[in-house]
Amino acid sequence: MPLDLPFQSAKQLAAAVRKKKIGCLELLDLYLKRVETHNPKLNAVIATDIEGARERAKMADAAVAAGGKLGPLHGVPMTIKESFDVAGLPTTWGDPAFRNSLAERNALLAQRMVDAGVTLFGKTNVPLNLADWQSYNEVYGSTNNPWDLSRTPGGSSGGSGAALAAGLTGIEAGSDIGASIRNPAHYCGVWGHKPTWNVVCPQGHTLGGNVAYGDIGVVGPLARSAADLEIAMDVVAGPDAIDARGWKLGLPRSKKKKLADFKVAVLLSDPNAEVDHTVQAEIQKLADFLGTKGATVSDAARPAIDTAELNDVYIRLLRAATSARLSDEAYRQAVADAASLAPDDMSYFAQMQRGNSLSHRTWLQLNEKRHRMRLAWDAFFRDWDLMLCPVAVTAAFPHDQQGLRHKRTIVVNNKHLPVVDQIFWAGYSCVTWLPATAAPIGQSPEGLPIGVQIVGPQYGDYSTIAFAKLLEKDYRGFVPPPGYN
């Protein structure tokens, strides 16, 4: 049964515009009306330029009428994560100190999407400094999950995931250093792609005028269809103007046309981050299905990596990558904490403070370990096409905004465990720069979305997306949350 228009993919929306089944302004107004109706309870879209967007939509309609060449996303209404610069709108990362910091120009990813034809009309909510699996801050308040308003939509691209799932926008983009694309996709029942590191330029995804590109973190698309991820990657991937003087991107296309062509390994849980049985069950169902379709499936194949070491390297490099934004006082406290910790203390707090105060010498040592693991992954992918694993340890959890994040807990298999444990599943692919696509595959007993993380070899972005497209076709397509028709 075809989806209602607001829930169709960006590819379908662009096709409707090209075929003149709907006008660009008409389509924009449809989504603006839905934002007016549904956003008050979700608080996903937190800043808009309606007047400017309507003028751009009128220009897009004129282009259709003129019969000229149209971009692949012509006329598709789009919102984007608040952390990207959009000319004339504030970029705050949820920090009140930047409440009035209006961007002068679009981030490179945003501009490339505009050049592909989207009608960019607003921005979506994030947590403070993009540092939570919830999306709330003092500037814009809290965003709710459209499947259950009492639960988080994920983070840090939580507004992106919620807006897509509820049919408030046609396509989205986010950033990911700790599952910030993959986690909201999993919690909200949409698709998200974390590209290979440095494949999509993050220019304009910074705070306070910073211009350097950081370690581990990436920017990439979220959508209601895996096909949209592919279109968006075609649009946004590639170097900035300076790097383009010296190199061009040539991501290989997948040659596999059916699920039976794939050799996949499946990982359901790990001692570093126990996964709830409800999530494991959905991934196992998928693995069983793949077997019936003729795919080669292994529950034992693994890269030759100590996952405890991987987790330690990831957390310390992650915290080092984000440590520049610490205040001098917070940095001094991290140095003091790290010096006082017992060497065998491997708690998240200990690893976090060691990372926040990392010396360059230690960073180099950790980077050497990272590259050895990168080689181990590459050896693994000579025999296997993909690794399927969890995105997070549970489906979306209830809002919990009290106290420090590393002291909060979530219920996993009837036990209260630290919420930060699940950062392992972010780093499993992230620290070694691998691409990973999050795709919805089922629901929890409470009716909440559950996704799978499809990890591929470095620069294998189109392979993970191709597999997600086949899952969408043969296993599970987009399912809208109830109550948003």
C-alpha cells in the first residue's frame, strides 16, 4: 500500500515534482502545515525561514515550468540539524551563549543539498554540544519521540529523526561522532548513514567560527528511504574547494544486486555493552531471513580485535576530539581527575577524563592502536562484505535529563546499567573511520522502532547503502508512527 504523500521518500517527492503532480510551493506548504499541526508536541523543528523558503519554492516552480534541467532533489522540502550553519539562522549547538549567533552562509553540505534542488526551510533540535542520546537544551527545550512522547528521539540528531518519522520534512542531514546519526535513526524508525571519515566535508558544521575539521566525526544524511541516502551521498560527498585542487573522490559502487550476493557476519551483543534481548531478537530474525534468501551468514566471523581495547581507544580519542570545547576550569579538573584515578579504573568517567586531558604523546600511541585495528577490519572485509550489529542497547528509552549523563542508567534485560555503556556500539565502526548505515528492521514489544547497524569496509559507503536498499525492498520498508496521518 503506497504511503501517504508526507511520508513518501525524497526520491518519490522529487519525481512527483518533475512529473508536475504537485508544485514545489504546494509541497512546501503541505509540510509547513504539518509542522504547525504536529511540531508543538514534538518540538523537533526549532527554527524556520518560512518567507525565504516560500520564495525559493516559487523560484523552483518557475524552473519546472521553464522545462530546464532539475536537480535530483528539486522541490523537496528539507530541514537540517541545528549544528549546521544556515544563512540567517542561529547556530547554537544548544548553548545559550550562542543564541544570537546568526550564520552568514550555508555549511557546505547544506549548500550542496540546496544546489541539488531542496527547499531548505528550517533546523531541527540537538542536545547541548551535541553530547547526548537525548535532544534537549536551554535554548530550544526538549524534543520528543513521535512513537512515544515520553521517550527520547535519540541524539544528537534527535530533531532530525523525529521530524522525518513524523512526516514534517522530506529529507534531513546530521552529524555523527558517537552514533548521532545512527542512534536517532534507530530510535525513530528511519534510515541514516554515517559516512567513511573525511568522505563528506564538514565545512560549516562548527561552533563559534572554528574552521578545523576534527577526528572521528562525520556529517551525513538521514531519510525515510535507503534510496534517499544514496541520492544524498551522490550530492554531498567530496572535498572542499582547497582539497579539490589535489584529489577527487571515487567511492566504488556496489555490484551486488540481491541479498544472496552478500556475505555477512552478525554480532548480537558484546561484554562491553550488553544488548537487550528485544534488540538481539530482531537482529537474529533478520539474520535468519537472510539465510533463507541465500546470503552467507556467520554468527562467529569477527575482525581480530580486542573489543575492550577498541572501546578504550575510542572513548579516549572521542573525548580528545571534543576536548577543545572544554572551559579552562573543566580541563584542569579533567587533568586532576585523570592523575588521581587508579590505573585499572576502566569506568566511562575514568576513560572520559583521561581523554579530556590526553597528552599528544598518548594520542599518538592510541592512534597507532587505532590504525592496527583499522588494518584488522580491512583483513576481515577481504572475506566478508558486511558486519551487522546493534546501533544501541535498547529501543528508545524514557526521557531522563537529571544529573550528569555518565551517572544515568537505562534498563537492559531487567537490569539498570550505565547509559554510557552503549557508546561501544557507536565506536565499533566509528573509531576506525568505517561507514555504517542504520536501517529499521522491526519493533520492540512496546511498539518502538528497532534498527540494525550495517558496517562496511572503509570507502564501502555504497555497499552498506545497497544492502539497506535491498532490506527496504525485501524485508521492511518505512512504517509511520501512529497518529500523524
